[in-house]
Amino acid sequence: MKTLREIRKNAIHQLEGAASDHAQLDVDLLLAAALGLNKLDIILEPDREVNQKQVTFFDNMLIRRLAREPMSQILGKKDFWNHSFTVNRHCLTPRPDSETLIESALKAISDKKAVLHILDLGTGSGCLLLSLMSELPNSIGVGIDISDKALAIAKTNAKRLGLLERCEFIQSDWAEQLPASAKFDIILCNPPYIAEAEKRDLAPDVRDYEPHMALFADNNGCREYERLAEIIPALGQAGTHVFLEIGHTQGQSVLAIFNKTVAKNIRIIPDLAGRDRCVALNL
Ligand SMILES: C[S@@+](CC[C@H](N)C(=O)[O-])C[C@H]1O[C@@H](n2cnc3c(N)ncnc32)[C@H](O)[C@@H]1O
């Protein structure tokens, strides 16, 4: 039988050769998953013997990581805000930067116990909608996505977090399938915003594994903001709060797009790294 020390050393060496930025961390997380241990045990018990079944399980995950599949997809989960979200190749892996939208929304809402109607356009894994709903105990949510496979993941997450009864998921091209009478108090949206020209600069982990309909947009990445600017004003009422994620170079372009609408109080909010990450506005 092999020991953890041998397996770990060999795997780190292989992953470093495959240009992984976090070879050691990745190997420890994969070993922990294969052995049903936590990451610390992997480091603290180097002489632990690993049986053949566990070695095979680990090797299969390592092969996937060597091919640059994202850790989130191999492990099937990703932490976001205060929860762990189920993810797969049909939804975008939640990014820490997107927590800027949750923080901004919570700052803007004074009565957290109110019955608030929340809309999440392009819900993907449901991470934005469900994280915000988990902080607003009487909120009611609608998550929209054009991808039925992404919606299946969002529903799984809603069920796991005990929020399914308070929310609904609709397959739609943005608001097309919503009744004209639907009005929301909070609208969240992280649309696709990467310009096609930037595709070749993306890490293979993203470019080759994440759904392209979650990533890319025409007009230098701004096409969906233009469409959303036409749709969003009809989805709220006076005072509705809107939070849109943006690429860090897109602040002024998105501001200009929404300046042409009835929106008020349009502002750019930075993420924790100080880069432009969110355009917030009121209807
Ligand atoms: C950048 S991802 C955001 C996913 C999730 N909200 C998050 O923040 O991790 C964009 C999402 O919008 C969806 N999408 C793209 N175009 C759409 C459209 N026209 N109508 C509805 N959803 C769309 C994609 O399928 C994808 O799930």
C-alpha cells in the first residue's frame, strides 16, 4: 500500500508540471475528498496508508485536474457567501467578486424582515439569489436562466438550503417569460460580459470548461447590458434596487448605457480588491 506522503509528493510534482498555480492546495483538497478526510489530516498524517480503491478514486480526479478541469467541477461544489453550492459544467462557478452584489444589496435594504420580491436574471447556480434570500427571511425569489441545465442546479441548491418553497425558477431569455405585471423590489444580474476578443487570454480552466453562454457577450462584452437596460425599468417600481455585476473595465460603458434610461442614483461599487465590480441603480 502507498502512503499519503508518496501519493501527495508525486501528485504535486505532476500538477506543477501542468502549470497549476495552486498544485499543493489542489492535491490536498482532492486527497481529502478521495479519503473522506479534511485538508489538515492530509498534511498531519503523512504515514497513513491509502487503499487501492482510494488511490484509483484520487487518480481519476487528478487526471481531470491535469487536463485543467476546474477544482469546483471535480469536487462538484464551491463556497460562496455563507454556503456551499453544488456546481457542474452547466453553470458558472460562483466567484468571490460577485459577493459585492450581495454586500451592496444588504447595505441598501433597511428593513431586512420585510416581504421583498427578488429577481435574479441569469441565476446560474442560484448563488446570488439564494445567498441574498438566506439573509432576508421573508423574501420571495424568482431566478431566471436561459439554460434549463443551469436551472436544474439552481433548484438543487435551493432545496439543499431549504429555500425552494420561497422561490421559483423560470427558463427564459431574460424577462421574456415573466408576466407584464411582475414587479420586484430587488433585481440582481450577473450577465455574460467577456468580449469574444478576450477568449484567447482566458485560462483553459475557464475557457474550456465553463458554459460559454455564461461568459461571452457581443459589442465588446456590453451587448447584454444594452438589452437589460431596455428590459429592467419595466420590472420594478419607484425605489426598486438594481445591482449588476460588471467587468472591472466596463464601469463607464455600463454607466453610459443606463444613463439613457429612467434609472436614478446610478453608481459604481468596487469589489474587495478595489476594482469596479458592480453598477447599482434605483428605478
Ligand atoms: C455570468 S453567469 C452568472 C451566473 C450566476 N448568477 C453567478 O453569479 O454565478 C450568466 C448566466 O446568465 C445566463 N444567461 C445568458 N444569457 C441569458 C439570457 N439571454 N437570458 C437568461 N439568462 C441568460 C447564463 O446561462 C448564465 O447562467
